Amino acid sequence: MAPVAMRLAAQSLSDAQPVPFWLEDPGKPGALPALTGTEKTDLLVVGGGYSGLWTALLAKERDPSRDVVLIEGREVGWAASGRNGGFCAASLTHGFGNGLARWPGELSKLERLGERNLDGIEEAVARYGFDCEFERTGEIDVATEPYQVEELTEVYEELDRLGLADGVELLDRDAVRAEVDSPTFLGGMWDKRGVAMLHPAKLAWGLKQACLDLGVRIYENTPGLRMVSVGAGMGVHTPYGKVLAGRVALGTNVFPSLVKRVRPYTVPVYDYALVTEPLSPEQLASIGWKNRQGLGDSANQFHYFRITADHRILWGGYDAIYRYGGKVQAEMDHRPETYLKLAEHFFRCFPQLEGLRFSHAWGGAIDTCSRFSAFFGTAHQGKVAYAAGFTGLGVGATRFGGDVMLDLLAGERTERTDLEMVRSKPLPFPPEPVAWAGIGITKWSLARADENGGRRNLWLKTMDKLGLGFDS
């Protein structure tokens, strides 16, 4: 980083508060009491992020008479569900390319189910009146290197060949800069219906209230510590009590699963984001962005960015940090060297915004798995179901995961449970020190590919053949 660019980036961060922008909202609800004593219920949901909240809500919608309890280790939405960029995608497969590589025979069905799932989220937002700033404006994948223009063109042509290009538009340099003006943009592909923008914490809080209104009993500051079989059901011990349940749905994602054999399938990868102060009308006019789409560049080390309801820009991504040992650690929630790097990249993308300052900077852990998209399963003779490994695309896909868990717990064969994606597992990550070394080599190789026209080295080609990967 040049000294002048570094100095300007550092100055832009001088007032940034080290807290998630979304969680500072004055509408944040108060915490509910912790569980004390013994509760009995038909269904226990462990985890108060999107995965658990959607599962609890869908369970009550399927059967209003079902008794449902949800426990959350801290407060609803405090972790990934309140720290993400607010991109709610229809894709269940971490994008078209990943889905095509892994489940080509099911891709049309997966795309249809994903679109139906996003429609279901939009309907729930309207039905329950979630004040979560939901805007189905789509997302533009932006090319910032010539080889990325070629890759986006190839993806579009494959979408068109499969009859999946409806609502997708390929943009040349002038067209993409007419939407959002950056001198770094060389082209783009705009998925106009497949992604919505929203306020992620408000979505979590809206789901919390909807669950309460339907009779779900929610206990916060109540982590699940241990799970055991108890007769025909399950028992989950908490710090001050326990829950006896006929069935259990685990929505703990990046946190250690109560089913220990599931733990090697995910690792925590830390992602970071900045939010600017509100842009003035003149600053907004200098970049355009009238249609409020989400954007993401097409590099391996990618950025994602979007406009908030009050005209700030959220700018995140690029660094994906894994710490030796693979533990979720609070001290990893902040990383000044990444904030500085992100700020410098921001002004390279939008030089016309020089002088703009960042108001918030934060990080959080993503539950990454080796195939980049969720996996599912059951334990304890079908009395427990889990979904995990959403790898940064959980804002939308967790609702689908909740439906899958409820199908599995009911022992039902459905269109969802018949999917190879649901019936198969990713390859687990190896134990340390192999995981740390392998992830390190992979990150280095991905950075090299970005510098060398997208050309993947032997290590990445081997990983591709094995179905292994690393992403956030």
C-alpha cells in the first residue's frame, strides 16, 4: 500500500466504532430471561440465529399446536445473523458455479427450490410485518480484471443454455458503470430477482417476535451445554436447568455442535466489514447507484458492498482469516490491519469519495465447510437434526435448512430430502496442524490466482478434483 493511500485509509477509520452497525439500532429488543429449572416440549431448537429462528417459526406454521422451545447462548441475532452484509440470496449452492460443479443433475431443481425459498422469505416479511428494509433489488457480480469479464460471459452463456438466465443481464463496461460508477469496473452480470437486500439484525428481531407471537418460548443467555438421550426423547442441559424434548433441531452453525461427530465438517472463518457515514446527495450522485443493488467483485479474495437505508455504504470481505485450532474467539472479532486494507481498497474502487469516513468496523465468524454450502443430517435415531456449513450465504438458505430439519425430524420423504445435496456430506477438514497448513496454502494459492489472470495452480486443481475448498 502506498504511503499516501495508507495515510488516507487510516484517517478514514479514526472515528470508526468497533461494533456491528446493525446491532446498534435503537429498535434492538431487550434480552429475554434465561432458562431456570426443567422445561418439557415437543421440539427444542438450539440457536437463536436465522437457522434456529426460521426452524421454530416454520414448525409452528406447520403445526400450531406443537409446543416449541428455543434456547440461545447469548441474545437473538448477536452473532453471524446480526453481523453479515444483508445479502439474502436465492442460491442454495453458494452460487451457480459451485452448484453446477457439484450437483449438475439437480441444478435446475436446486435453483427452483432456492427461488421458492426466497419468495417464502419475502412473503413472511410481508405477512408478519418485519421492518427489516427488505428490497429485492438483485446483485451485480462485477468484473475488475479482463479475465473476469470472460468468466462472467461464460457463466451467463451456461445459464442461458440451461434455461436459467431469466432475470439475469450481462453488462458491459458502460452498462455496469451506468448502474454504479467505479473506474475499476470492466463489466458485470446483474441477477435482478435472485438476491434481496435487508437489515440483517432487524430480520432476526422480527423472526424473534413472530415466534413469540405464535407461542414459541424463547430463553436467551441459555447455551446448550450437553445433550443426552432420555427415553423416547432427548435432554439438553443448560447452565441453570435442562430441556426435555421429543425432538431437537440444532441451529448452532459455527459454534461447536452438540453432535460431536459433526464438528470436523466446519471451521470458523473470520470476515470483516466497514460501514461509512451517510453519503451526501453530491456523493451519491458521484457514484450513481440509484437501483440499490448489492455488488460483489469476481476475485477469489472478493469484496461485497451495498447501500443501507440511510445511504451509507457497507464494504466487506477480502480477508478470510482462520486461526490455528479452529476455535470461535471473541478477540478475533476485530482486526485493525484488515480494516486498514479494506479502507484502502474502498477508495481505490471509489476515488470520487475521498474524504468519506467510516463510522463502524467489525468482524465475525462464518461456518465454512469444504463444499461452501449447507449440509444436513440426523443423530440419536432420528430424534436430532442439524444443518450447518452455510459459508456466508445463510441469510436466505437457513430458511430452507429449517424446512429440511423439520422434514428429517418428521421422517418425511420430500422433494428436499431426496436431494443429493441433502443426502450427502462435504469432506471433513483434517485435524491440526494439517487443517491450518492446508488452509494457509489454499489462501496463498487463491491470492496468486487473482494476481495471475485467474490461473489456478496445481494445488487448487487438486483441491478442485477432491471436492475440497476454502471460502467465506
